[in-house]
Amino acid sequence: MIVLSEEQRSLLIRGMGIFAAALVVLLVVGTFADYQIAQAIYAPNNPLVIFVSTLGLFPMAYPACILLGVLAQRSLASQKSQVLRIVGAVVCVALALLFGALITRAVLSKLEGFGGIVGVEPPRPVSMGIGAVIGAALCALGFKAGKANNAEDLARRVVIVVVVLAVSFVAVEIVKPFMSRPRPRLLFAGHDGIEFCPWYRRFTDANKFMAAYGIEKDAFKSFPSGHSLQAASVLAAFYGLSLVYPNLRQKLGIVLAIEIVFSFVVMACRMILGAHFLSDVSMGALVSVISFLIIMALQKRQDQKPMASLQ
């Protein structure tokens, strides 16, 4: 199955290459002017900015739940032993429930999501329960779509998208606590001893200040930006969905433009709220762009497999 024509692939790669170059320029600018920019645009508690910022959480996890539903269907329909088929399907469904629960918890939280608009958030079991239900519904949608799609290599292609996106997300979540960079809003709170730290240097005193001032761990997770990572995954997630719903493939060029605009808007909102510096949001989005280019390279190899088998 050839998913993209060379013309489509070239358009997407060129567009994302230009996007990546712009992000690198912003990263360099942030390297020299992070604090000054953050200080100039800081305007916390703006409901509209919080709303738009929270939208950045949607593009990665929820589409992944649909793709996991496809993999669950393919696992049950495979030629492997019954035990492996069932285990594979259960793992995919469990991951969809987990993704749905975790992302919905963040979406409804007071610190990083819609809860910040009204000043309250639902209890963790409630928000995660709602998310699990959403994850299950999306997984069921993917399961149904998988049954209707007869592409023989669909599972392999979907696995590529899910794994690359998951690895990029996990990598960012590992780097955040390791670097422990203080968020701009923490610096502006005026705690003695907490000073600006550039993105390329690890902040080593986070535990000391958390104990001294009762500060939460999240305040030291500025670099890189998870919201920007997920906002810039629009095209990768849409491409994954286009594997399942072929009619979407003609819209990839439009989605490329939407991703670039949407990413920059979310990046700006995260900075206005004092959640991140320019270098944080630039690096988060850049990781996502690189992930998409990796997906394109792996998918091209998949396109060439049938051709190689005929030679």
C-alpha cells in the first residue's frame, strides 16, 4: 500500500523542514533573550489564553487512542496464537484507557488546563475516570475503523506512528525533571535564591527549594514544553488517522498549515502564562517536527518493501 505520492511526501517534508528551521531560529533567540522576552509578555490568569493553551494537549493522545483501537482489532484478527491475540488486544485497550485518563486529567486540571479558567478542578479519580471513558470510546471507534480497512500492512504503519509519538512524549517527560528548569512564573514569584537558568544547563537545587518554600515539582519542569510538543504533533497524528481513513490523505497539506499556525499560537500562550520560556516551547515543538520526519522516513521504507519483494 503506497500511502503518499512522492509529491505529497515532498510537500510535507519541505513544509516541516521550514517549520523546523524557524523553530531553530527561535531557539537561538531564546538562548540569548529568554528572560527578557518572558518578562515582557507575562500576563497570567487570562481565561482566553488558558483556553487556547489547553487546546495544545488534544492533538497527540486522543488520536493515539483511535490508533490503538485499530491495533487491538488487528491483533485479534492476526494469525498468531489465541493467547497472543488476546494479550495484544488487551494491552492496546489498556494503553488507550491510560492515555485517555492521563491527558483528560491534564486537560481538566487547575494548573495546566481548563480548571485554571474557573479556579477549580474535579478530583483526580473523577477526571481520570472521565478520561478512561473517552479513551475507551475512541478505542472502540478505531476498532470499528480497523475492521472496515482491508490494507494488509495497516498494523505495521500504525505501529510506527504510535511508537514514534510515544517515544517523543516519554523522552520529553524524562528530560523535564532531569533538567529541573524553573518556570518563568516561579522566577517572577520572587523566591530568594531561585534564579534564571538557561535551557542548556541543569538546575540542581530544585529539591532544596521545594523543601524550603513548599513548591510543587511541576514548577521545575519548564524545559522542554510538553504542550508545544503535543500541539506540533497535529500533522503526525492526522497522518496516522489518514492510514485508517484514506479520504483524509488529501487534506494533509491543509493540516500542515494548520499545525504551523496552531503550534505558534499555543507556544505564545504558554509563554504569556509564564509556563515556559521561548527556548522551552521551541524545543518542545522541534522534537515533534523531528518525530514527524522520522515517521516519514520509516513509512517510505514501508512503501518500498513490496517493491523489493518483486525484484
